[in-house]
Amino acid sequence: MSEHDACGSGRGVPAGLSDLELLRAFEPIVRYTHGEQFFPYDVESYLSRASLWVRHPDGREEMLVEHGQLDIEGLVCPRELAFGSVLYLRFAEPTGVAESARVLTEVRRRRRASGTVFHPGIGRLARGGFLPRIADALFSLSFLVRGRFSPVLAAVAELEYGRMLEADERYVYYGRVVRESGWVCLQYWFFYFYNNWRSGFHGVNDHESDWENVVVYLYEDGDQLRPEWVAYACHEFQGADLRRRWDDLEELEVVGNHPVVYAGAGSHASYFRPGEYQSVVTLPWPGWLRKLARGLSLFWTRGLGQAQKPRDPFRVPFVDYARGDGQTIGPGHARSWCPVLIGEDTPWVGGYRGLWGQFGYDPVLGENAPAGPMYNRDGTPRRSWYDPVGFAEMEREPPPPVALTLLESECDKLRERQREVQDLVEAESRALHALGIRLAAMEGNPHLAAQYELLREESDERRARLGDLRQELTQSTAVLAAFQHRLELLRKGHKGHPQGHVRRLAQPVPAKALRFNRMAETWGAVSLSVILLGIVAILVFARAWLWVGLLVLVVAFVVMESILRGEYNQTITRLAAALAVVSSVLLIGHFWLWIIVALLFGLAVFLLVQKVRELRR
């Protein structure tokens, strides 16, 4: 149950609290999905079981510190490396075939014993059409040429992390307090040993280590600090879309002064509401193919008038499960946080610019490990670290007490400008009156033509200036009215709609969109293989009937798809429209000469009728 006070602001805390006390006062409650295997832990334990490597520009890989021998001092030790070199860690070391089988078996056994087996429910491919499944197959094949980590590495990391957690159960976040632009920014950094979104939850990628970030923004209210905004790092979103206002009861769940985070299974992305979020990956298809698909879609919808939801066949659907039905960590729950303060002077924060896991040679960066909280993968400073206010587009959001004063000042400035403009309008009006009198007196005197022309040009310039001033005066009146209305609302404690800043809202897939039966799920998983096997059967057993067989196969496939997805009527309509188009093309191809003759004859008759009517008039 969300707890807000009457005016929608969070409960204040004394402004004199230490940084650690502030972090504890507002630390998040994180709810995980049932089946999640990795939770925030400390970096020292990770480093003690990792090795340090460098990939040189020529592709050579060199181990700098052996597995199990690494500590923070060895991590940040200065090293001279060539441009293009990549420093990275390895936590899970590759294993042989027999060891891999043992590890995978042990992981399955441990999950069953602990009751943490993940059940995805509806398959993600049942949520899309056939074209996204083809795109998904191509995406899977792309791993043959891209960097990819075996599920065995995730299993090794899971076992190693599980042993550490059993020996020393702790849940760690790294906290930092930044005071900037009138805001007190509480940063919470969560370090996970592994992101197993792909291997554990059928997501986009796997990579060693994972850093996630939550920021709570406080403002000073007398001797109190009050929360006003909170931002969650999340896939596919950036800027203002990352944050919610503290009084947004529809989007933000708060318990006491603790925002609730729903973490994505395996991905650890942060969401404001529980549910299953659809994420997409757009494949880099050639531009001409995209234009062709767009043209066919426009012809189908506009040319043939067929209703159709906009779909991008080059986008592969994935699901980020943020159900919140698993473990919960945070205040008021059995598992609590162990906070650790960090800053730029923390050795492993500022002194190590490499990756916190394996380098996967992935050109789209999906399988490469991230860098630490202070840096991007290329070693440049991370925006969320050096500019936590700009990270969530908070530059235009003054703290509430400052907002009222600023708006009052802006109203005063606008009124002063209006008085100045009004004086200028009166002065320009008097000057134009005088010019008008002088011009009227000079008319009819040819010898004054030159002076007349100069005065007329001056008159035109003043008229334009007067028009601009009157326009500014009118517009400023409307602006001042808006300012005053906003000022009245602020004085009454109204801050405007809490989602007014959001351009794109992260929303879980509606429950009604998940009502597929088991048959639809099965069909979504096997349909592509079925049609490929059907093509193989036609090529082997009925090659003479190849085109007929392919046509029958496609029609049967489309009908089956429509029945299982509840779109049978729409599919029949589309098939009828498609057959009409094909029939039209065949008729035009067979009778093209007579069609041209008929068109020319009709054009001649039309022109003749038009000209005869013109003659009769």
C-alpha cells in the first residue's frame, strides 16, 4: 500500500542527516520475479574469484592476473596499453564437455530443490505474428557470427554465486549522495554477478556482471529534506521517461519513504509496476528491404482499404518478466540491505575503466559486460554518474520551494516588459502620426520626391516595428495569464499532472493480451520449423508440384495461425483481398491490349463530349 501524505509529498527527514543515514531513509524495496538466481552482492567477493584480461588491438588476449589472485589493488594498478585495448574481467571460466554437463545438471537440481524454477507462461513468440518469428530465427542465427556466451557460463556463475550466498548471505547496494542544482540526489547502485536474461528467461542477451541504478531526488524544505522524484534505469527508455513524481499514485508504489522497484528477471532492469514488459530488438535489414515492406504496407492499408495494426516485421519481440512474485529485499522484509558508500575516490570506482565481465566481441554490445558505475564501456564518464540531474532531464525541474519564487519573479519581469512595450507602442504611434502628417503635406510637390521617399521608407519601418510590438504585447498577455494560473495552482499545492513530463510510458502487457491457450503457445514455438519441414517434404516427395504445394502450405499455415490467434474472420477478408489483387494482375496481364484500347476509347469519348459542350456554349 502506498503511503503518501495529504499533499502528495513524501515524509521529510532532518536535513542534518549523514549521507549514509539519508541513503538508509529512502533505500528502495526491490521485488524480483520467481526464478531469479542473482541478487546484488559486493564487488570484493566477485573480484576474489575473477581474473583480469586485456584484449589487444590485434585480437590477442592476455591474462594479467590469474583467477582467484585478483584484488582491488591489482584491479586498479596502472598499466600502459595501446589504443584500442580492452580491459575486462572473467568470473566464470570455460569448462569441458563433461564438466559442463555436470554443472547444468547441478543447476537444475538446485533450482528444483529450492523451488525457484521459472515458469514463463505464454511463450513470447505466440504474442507476435509469423514475420517476427522469422526475424527471431535470424536473430538467433546471428549469434553464429556475433559474440555469444554459452548457458554453461551462466550456470557456473549461478553455482559460484549460490555458494557464496549460502556462506555469507548479504544483499549490497553502493550508495552515493550528490548535491546539485538545488537537488539532493541519492544514487543506489546494484551489482549483479551475471545477467542471464537470454539463457534463463528467453531474453535478448547474456553477459557477465550487471550494474543497475536508482536515483531518489530530495529538496530542502526548511530544516527538512523531502523526496520529489525517483528515477529507475530501464531498457529502451531515457531522459524524463525514467522518472516518476513522488505523488504519482498511479505509477509509483511507495512504502513509507521507500520506492518499490520491480526488477526484470535476469535483465535486472527496473520497472515501476509489476507485469510482463515487451521489449523489441530491431534487426539491421537493408534499407531497400525496409522501404519495400513499408510500401507494401501502405498499399495494403491505404490502396486496398484494409484495416491493420501497424507492425514492424523487422522487430523481434522479447519479454522482460518483472512480476514481483519472488524474493523481496528492503525495509520491512526478511532480507535487508547492506549499504556501502562510494565516491570518485573509491579505488575500484574511479581507478578501473574496464569491463566488469567478459568481452564478447559483440558488435551490438548486447553480450559485452558493462563498465562500472562511473564509466561507459568505452571508458568515457557515464552521464548518470557525473550528471545525475541531467540523467533524468531534471534540469528544467526546480525544487518546489524554488519554483514558486522563480515563477513570481518571472511574472514581475513580464509585467515590467509589458510596461516597456506599452511605452514603446505609444511612442511609435505618435511618431507615425507625425510622419503621416508630413507625408500628406509633401504630396503633389515633385521637387520633394527624394525626401518623400525617405520618409515613406522610415514610415514603413516604424509600422513594421509597431506591429511587432503590438504582437509581443498580445502574446505576453496570454503568457502572463498562463503564468498567473500556474502560480495560483502552486500556491494551493497543485503541481500539475504527475505524468506530464513523460513522452513514452513503460507499460506491462495487458492481461487480456495474454489470453492464449496452450495450443497457440505450442504453435508459436514450432510453426517456423513446421513450415520449413513442409518445404523439405515438397522438395523431396512432390517436386513436380512445387508451386502448388507451396501455395497450399502457405494458405494452410495462414489459416491455422488465424484460428489460434482468434483472427479467422480478418484473415479470410485479407485472403479475399489478396486473391482479388492477384486476379486483377492476371486479368491485366492477359487482356492488357484490350484494356488499353478501352481506356483510349473512353478518353477519346470524354474529350469529345467536353469540346462539343464548349462549342454549344
